[in-house]
Amino acid sequence: MPKATHFDLNLLRVFLSVYKSRSYTTTAEELDLTPSAVSHAIKRLNNQLGETLFQRKHVGVEATYVAHDLFKQVSAPFYAIERTILGYEDFSATETDRTFRVFVPDVYMSDLIMRLAEKNKGGAQVICVALPPDQDETYDALASGEVDLVVDFVAPHLGGVASILAHQEPMVCVVNENHPRIGDTISYDEYFSESHAFLNLLRFNSRAADTLAKQPIPQRKIHSEHNSLYSMLHTIAHTDAIGICTKNAAIRIQEALPVKIMDVPYEINKVALWVNWPKKLDNNPANQWLRSLVIELLAQA
């Protein structure tokens, strides 16, 4: 149990940094402290909790089971509070040294990274992270503050999450340019007689691609399943599997891989890109700047 009623929250900042880096020296550099000050802070926290949080090793430190438990309990709320408070301070993208993290579908990552490098000339850093296949992991990370925005193919309609449509584009069918059974077009029957490469992107109990069909479609034969669109397209380029993807991605990949592009042989909606953020940050200047920037750049996709 804590030995004092007054708790210094700065000790948690030091603890969280040591936990992640496993190094007093690295934490000292990150927080602009001396290693001895970091060591003293951890000793104070040990005394407050009546527990030992780290064991010294030959190189760095090792977290104890108490440290693992404490990290699980305090990391998400601490970072959420810190990000909220920082965001309500005067925010200047040119002067800040803040780092933002954004989940982005892999098909849009390279373009968005390049546009960010051209557009964002200030001190703020925006890191693009591949969108997880699992939506629970995705929106848990948004709620905890691990990421600041989520670019997704759906608006999740979750409590606490705000959304805006940022971009739409057509879907196309992609096959090996030397496919033995498919010419320059593909019929409905041909499409469903072939085996398909699937992208493992489940969104609220449905495959993201299947939700785009305007009417119910037959179950497709599975050739392979992929966590990356580029893995899926590479497989299509070197096998008889077929698949669907965004038109711009197909055009780009056609420059590097032997594939041909054709219309999907049934009515299908355009793919939508939504930008999602915590509602509690609606009026947060930092998050407003970030989402305005990302929305602007996605509209150019």
C-alpha cells in the first residue's frame, strides 16, 4: 500500500519511461534528467508503493511482476490525461515537438507519408502505423491515446468516437496478366468460379470488401488470406488467384507487377476512407490540426 497520502504524479512519468526503455540512462535522456535523478525517483516510487519495481541487470533493468501490473493499470489513463492537457495548451505545429500517431490502411500509407513530408514542415511529427486487422485493437488504441487518429474503411459508430468521410474511390478486379482462363474482362460466373486472395480486414463481423457489394453475393473460394494488401497483390501477380482492391492501388502496382485490371462484375460501392478521433478531443487544438492535415492529404489520394 502507498505510504503517503500525497502522491507525486511525476514519479509515474519516470516509471512509464523506464518501463518502456528498460534503461535509467535512456529515460534520463528522454526526460532531460540525470541518471541519478531517475534512480532516485524510482526509489521514491518503490517506497511509496512498498514494492520493488525494477531489478538491476548487467545492461539496464528488468521489470518485476509488480511493475508489469502497475503499467497495465496506469499507462492508458496517464497518457490520455497528458495528451488532453497538452492539447489544450496553445498549439503551434511549427513550434511544437509533439509526435502524433495515426493508424492508416497499408494501401494508403506510402502516399500519405510522402504527402506529409511535403506538407508538414513544422516541428510536429506524424507517424503512420499500419491499421490493425482487428477493429477492437484499433479502437482500444484510439480510446487509450496510443494513437491520435484512425483512418479506416468504416465509421465505427462507437460511443466516444467522431468520424468524417475523407475520401472515396472505385474498386477494381485484379488478376495475373497471363491468367490462363481470364481475358481482358471477367464475367460474373468467371469471377465466382475462380479462387480469391483475401485481405484479412474484418470490420464489425464482416470482411471490409464484402460490405461494399450493393447486393448479397455468393461465397467466394479462398485461395489465400493476407494481412497486407501488397502481399495479396504480389500473390495475385504470380498465381491464378484473383482479388479486388482500390483502383489507384491497382494502377500503382501494375507498374511493378504483371497484373491486369478490369471492372468488378457486379454492382459495388466505392471504398470510403473515414477519419476517426475521440469525441473528447473535438475542440482540442492539436487534434484539430492533425485531423485537418490528414483529411486534406487523403482527399488528394
